[in-house]
Amino acid sequence: MRIFHLARKEFIEILRQRQLLIIMFIAPLIQIIMLGYVATTDVKNIPVDIINLSHNKAARKVITRIRSSPLFRVRHIDIRSTNAIEPLKRGDVKAVIVFKDNQQKAAGPVSYPEVQILMDGIDATTSGIAAGYFNGIIKKFILTDISRFGLGELVEIRPLIRFNPDLRSINYMGPGIVAFLLTIITLFLASVSLVREKTQQTMDTLLISRLTSAEIYIGKALPVAVIGLFEMTIGITAVVLWFGIPVRGNLFHLFLAALIFLPAILSYAFLISTFSSTPQQALFFSWFSMVVFLLLSGFFTPVENIPRGLRLLADINPLRYLIRIIREIFLKGNGIAYFAKDLLILAAIAVVIMFFSTVNFKKFISR
């Protein structure tokens, strides 16, 4: 019962700070919407220049298709030979497409111009995706054109995409944003909790009370955990209603994973708080930790792409497992049997971090 009185005191202290309330409840919505539009791998409106040196009708038809595609934004179409590298060097375009007459004799009833695509390789991701778009448009045009003569590919490949058939990157990034939101709120709030008591010289009041060290620890963690779960609920509602991301799985399993994840992140935050001398130091270490957690979580790039030297850090990163679980629940609709191993690893990480955190917490209150 004494724990709940301490937890009530923490709630009152948090809710009393009006500026903090704005950060906790309004800023997350803004972050979700902004990240949902910014943290995306979709590539649209790619600026391109076209140099058409060909007299082939097929070149004009391909150019028409490129101009009508929402994937590209054609700036200029030149019919004379110009410096194709200069607009790339200036950064005005991401690609320059050059059409030339094919000097070789056509092998069949139709002939097509030579196509040279010059890409800006500084942004490797955009260039690779754009090159795939160009190849797809040109290939589709050729297949449609030669079908008039009864010709076609000997083998037709028809990929079947499951779980995210429209390849919307927000469907992949949105659930990760929810997990990231839960992490950032709980990490920042909990990391300043203990050090704030020390700087305000109110820790002695707690120590001379009848509260045990375990009750102080739990009483401090409980309000932050409740606020974190509330923020996660707001995040889930936002990504589902605003971005139209389907939830195919059971949300109860998602909250179960969050309840296993929270002890790990809260214990780590309290570990930061006990080592810090001021709230500013705690916030700095929390910010640094948050960036590391995010980069090693598979939020932006697959974990398999992380170098082997850093793979161990990714393996003990609790955010990595929460993001994987929440994506499986949202997109695949998997039940707990499919990610039970991730839950067990997450629970093991939480136990280890809690052990070190509580040991250091006892040293902290005994000083």
C-alpha cells in the first residue's frame, strides 16, 4: 500500500509540471505524424533530366510514360547533345536519361533506342530505387510493344507480395515509431527521477520513511510505466487512424510484450539516474543511449546489415525485440507462439539489467 502512496506522489509531481505535460501528450502526436511522413523509404517526385537524341518513336513513347509517372518529376527534355554530368554535379537532378539511336541492325520486327541512365550515386538508396523504377517502366513498355507481334518472354515472373502488398513503407515504419515512442518517454522520465530527488534534497525524506529500497524503486517506476503504456496507446491509435495501418494481430500480445520491455528500459534509466550528478547529465546519457538503441534496433535498416563487431550490442538491445514483435503483430498477425523466443530473450535482458540496476540503487541510497 505504501508503494501506491509513493506512486501517487510521483504522479502529482509529474502532472504538476504543465510544460512537461505538453511534451508528454502533445509532442508525441506531432512526432508520430512527422516521423510517419519523414521516416519513409518511399521514393517519389525524383527530379530527372531527359536528353533525347533518338529519332525512334519508341523513345518518345517511353518519355511520355516517364513524364506521366508520379515517381518522377521531369525538369527538362533536350533534343540536342548537352553536358549530362553538370546537372548531377549541381544537385539539380538525381538522374539524367539519354536516348540514342541504336546503331545495330534490329534482330526482329521492332527496334528500340539505346538508353543510358546516369544516376547520382551520393544517395545510394534513392539511386538504386530510381534505377529499378526506370528499368520497370522501360521493360513494361517493351513487353507491351512486342506483344503486338506475338512475341513475349519465355518465362514470366509474377511475384506475390504478402503482408504488405502495396509496399507502403509507413506500414513497416509506423509500428517501429510506436515502440520508439514508448522507449523515449519512459527513458527520459525515469532517468531524471532519482537524480531529481537528490538535487532537490528530498531523497533523505524517502530514506527516513518506512519505505524499503524495493518499495522506493517500484514506486518510482510504476507511474512512468503507466504513462509509457498510455503514450503507446496514443501512438497505436494515431498510426492506425491517421496512416491507416492495419492491426492484424492481438493487441493484448503487444501490451504483454510492452510489460516485459518496460522493466528493462526503466531499470536502465534508473541505472543512468544513479550514476548522474544532475538532471542535465541524466538527460544527456539518455539521449546518447536512445540514439544507440535506435540505430541498433532494425528501425531503419535490417539488423542483419549491422557489422559483426556491433552485432552483440544489437543482440542485447531490448528495443530491437520490441520492434520486431510489434511489426509481426501489426503486419503478419502472428500470435505469441511466433515470437515467444523474442519474448524470452527480452525477459532475460530485463532480468540482467534489473539485477545491476537494483544493486547499484542500493549503493545509491546507502551513500
